Amino acid sequence: MSENVIYSINGPVVKIKNSKDFMMQEMVYVGNKRLIGEIISISSKFTTIQVYESTTGLKVGEPVESTHNPISVTLGPGIISNIFDGIQRPLKFLENLTGAFIGDGLNVSSIDDTKKWAVTVDVKCGDVLNAGDIYARCPETPVIEHRMTVPPSMSGTVVWAAPNGEYTINECIVKIKDENGKEHNLTLCHKWPIRNARPIKERMPITRPLITGQRVIDTLFPIAKGGTAAIPGGFGTGKTMTQHQLAKWCDADIIVYIGCGERGNEMTQVLEEFSGLIDPKTNRPLTDRTVLIANTSNMPVAAREASIYTGITLAEYYRDMGYHVAMMADSTSRWAEALREISGRLEEMPAEEGYPAYLPSRLSEFYERAGYAKTLNDREGSISIIGAVSPQGSDFSEPVTENTKRFVRCFWALDKSLAYARHYPAINWTNSYSEYIDDLRSWYKENVDTKFILKRQQIVNILHEEEKLMEIVKLIGSDVLPDDQKLVIEISRVIRVGFLQQNAFHSDDTYVSLEKQYKMMDLILFLYEKATKLISMDVPIAEVMQTGVFEKVVKVKYSIPNDKLEMFDEYKVDIELELAKVHIPKQKEKEI
């Protein structure tokens, strides 16, 4: 029987009295059910544990057992296509054991330790392996090759290597001897503490966009590979839907999706939808390159706090293989609420709105684990973090949103009025911003068009000018505006409806290449230039509108297929012909 026993229980917070047997962030087993917990505070009198499972039925006096290891995840083949809870327990396996609701104290393997993998061993006796080097490979799914890497704390010379064949994750396939003469066995998996960032060789400059196929993102507010973005929005504004669209279409190799504290029925819908989605790149299920972590609002609150770290550690593991990973966290507000609840039970001094004073440092700690990196094996990989934020009442001045803005460089503000008007993605173009424009300028010039950034800026300027004009319109109506300002409002409508609004259910509009996005911008600005010229000749705006070219340009997203971009030149000719029919006043004809 352990001498360390429970002294007090306060929800997920458990205390032990007069113990010196534990270290900070150590994983422990709590009570007779052996619930998983983590040491979060140590003093001369009390040791405090946060328990990652329900403490219902736990009693004072039950034992607490040390593991002498930090809370960790198992890294190896079998992660992709799986669905885990916040502490990397496989939910499908747990369902078979206990049914729809997870039982307490279930000590199961995170990844299947009975399945055999077709392993190719890439090393031979005498080879020198350093930390991060790849020593074996196996096909994890039909689209992802799993590359076994030497753990960062290990290196040595190969003294034995298994032949190619089928092995389970715990079978030794390579033995190495370090400089002290000690032998180490390398299997298909290893463990890593979730709160420790995995080491890299070098952080590289962020110069490439994460292409999503969503025009309002790729053109106006792009995110870079290795970048960070926040999607704040109130209830019903489309945070989850936007993240689904990004997960399906962004050009990342692997998606890690974390449902953190969301409603159980919504999370069930997410899991069912992901299972049914077909990856447009491979025509296979999207789950072949997706990891799902589900921690619903009725699951233990401490595990919600851990789920974010579990997800980012899995993302770092695949980055170290040389993959580009996109991580979706939905939502970081629920994670912050978990921090607030634990902090309250620990009787810590609250800061703004009851959140702990260390909320900003925890947010920065999480977002700083994103980045574009050169790995220890000299490959390039990246982690892009897209975190949803759920401010109550769509109040962007609340602490989680405000502090998140400090640590992300891309802010996609969702607007309730746009969402209710069925304008999706409901990203407000006046409240959103991206600080990656300058970093990506050269890439856009080299890979799309030298004028891409210039035309993007013209589009942004028109939208900002419309915003100012609408303030006047609200006060005194649009009739008092001169025709050139009425034209700005009309062309802004073309931009809003024809360019920024996107239809996820239309085969040509759900994903749009950067080349088509540029040509659409170019066509809109071409129309604006020609119409401005007519307005300057005293042609009434009403006559220009009667030509129908504005509506024709709005429908370009549907009428020009993605594989027939040469039609944009034909549309330019049509616009010129239609506008040439407009009657120009005689006085202006004489001046010309």
C-alpha cells in the first residue's frame, strides 16, 4: 500500500499531505481506480494533482501511485485515422470496452499494440544515427508514409538491424550503442511529454502561403505555412464550418483537429462528417491524413486543458518527419475556461473576468509551437495553427480574444450579420487582418502574378472606401451621392457577392485556385476602370448599370469553370462591347 494517500478532493483537484515523493508535471495514478492525474503544485505541506478523469466516488485515504514520468503521448504508426480523447486514449476502443460513456481508470494502449506494420528498415550495422534521423518506414495509410525517427535524446552506432518485415509497435527493429557503450532498443514508437516542445535544428523564415482555396483568405487575409491564425466569432457565425472547409482544402499534408470543450452533439456531427469526407487530392477518405481529438464539454475539465498539448505534440511529431501539418483547435475559449475552473479550485488570485493571471503566457506557449522548421534530419516541415475563439455575445474585447490577438498574426473576424445573411465565409473584411502579406509578397509575384499584391490592395481600398460611404448613406441616403461614389458602392457589391462570398456546395466555387482568384480580381478591376471612364464623361450610373455587365461579373465564379480560365479574356472583350453601347453626352464626345 502506498504511503501517499488522498487528503482532500475538490472536483478534479486532489491534494496529498506531507509527501516529498513527487516531481512537478509527473503523471500519477489516483485512487483505487487508478485515475490518471498530473502533479501541478508542490509545497512543503501539500502536493496538488489535477485528475484527467471523473473523480466521482473517489474517497479520502485512497492511495496515489507515482510513475516517475511526465504526462506523455505515445508516438508511432496508428495515430492517423484514429480518434482520441484529451489524453490520447482511443475512443473507438474505449467504446467497445464500456459503451457510449467512458469508464474510469481504463489503462489502455494509445495506439494498437497488436497490429503488425509492413516495415522497411533503412539502416545497417555500423551506421551512425543521430537524434531525429530516420531509421525505418512503413505505410501508415494509403497516402501517408510513417517515418520512424530516433528520439531527440538518443544517438549511437547501429549494432543490429532487423530485416524488412511485419512488426508490432513494441518490437525492437534496431539496436544502437551510444558513446558510453550502452545499448538502446529502437521500436516503432516512443513517448514524449506533451508540455515540452520537440526540438528542431532551425526555425526558417515564413515565406509560403497555406493555400486554402477560399478567396477571402488566400487573397485578402492569407496565412503562411508555419503561421498562426485566430477565428473569433459568436454562436452560429460558422467557426466550425470554416475550419472544416480549411481542413478539407488547405494544402497541408496532415490535419490535426481538436474538438476542445465543444457540445457533444456538435462533436459527433464533426466526427461523422470527417468520416464521410472525400479528400479531393487523393479521392480517398479525408481521415487517411487526419487525426481527431475529441474532448466534449461533458468530459472531465482537466483533460480539456491537456487536449491542446496532446494535439500540438502529435503535430510536432509529423512535422519532424518532414510533413506540413495544419492544426485546428475548436475552441481555445473552452480551453481557457478549463484553466479558469482549475485556477478557481486552486484558490489562485483571479485576473480579468476570473481567468488566471497566466492566461496570456499559456496562450503564447501554445501558439509559439507553430512554425516553419528545418528538422533534426534536415527535412523541412511546418505546423500552422488555426484556433477558433468563442467570445460570449460576440464581444471581441473579452480576455481570450484580446490576448489571442497578441500572439497570432492572422485574425479572421466572423460577423454575425454576414452569417445570418448567408454570406459565407462570414469573415468581416474591415475587422480582419493578416500580417503575412509582406512575408508572402515575393511568393505571390513569382508563383501567381507580379501584380497580385497590387490588385489585392486596390480591392481592399475599394472596400474601405465603401465602408466610409455607407456611413453617409445611413444618414442621408444614397441619392445625394455623386455618380463616381455610387459606382464605388456598386463595384463593392460585385466584390462582396461575386468574390468574397463563396459556395461550398458548388463544384467550381468550393475551391478556387490562386490563378483564378487573380483573374477574378483583374476582371472586377477592369470593369471598375471602364465604368469609371464612362462616369467621368458624365454618363449616368443608371445607364452603366443597365448594360448588365455588373451582374455578369458577379456570376463569373459559377459561369467560368476552373479548367477554362481563358474565358476571362473573352469576358473582358464582352464588357468593352457592352459598355461601348452606352450613350455618351455630345459635349463630352466633342471634347474627346
